[in-house]
Amino acid sequence: MRLRKLCKDPESNPTGCQSVYLAGNGMMAVQGLEMDADTFANMENVLPGEGGVLIKPEIILEAARLYQEGPS
């Protein structure tokens, strides 16, 4: 499946994380910092194969804004 980058944290490493992508199936993918086990344990109803990452709220909000604008 192809991913198209919507938004990347301008303060992060130029080749690194915090990014939000639009997937070919219409879903979004988030790239962020892996949670430690204690933090992950606080998530509810995690199904097999699911995981969690940490990302700045500003990146999510900017990705949502860009998504609403549509393809450039």
C-alpha cells in the first residue's frame, strides 16, 4: 500500500519522525516515538497487532487541516 506524507514535524530530524501519512485505502498512518511499556499499558482495548506511538498534537492538527484542503 502506498503512503503519501501529509505533514511532518518541522522541528524533527530531517529524515526522522513525527509524521502523518494518507494511505492508499483512505486511512491515515502515524509515525512517532514508540511508547515505553508502562505508557502503553495505559491504553484501553488494544487488540493484537495494534500499537501506539507518541506525536505532538500540532502535527495531527496540521495533518487534518491539509487533509481537509485536499491534494495540492
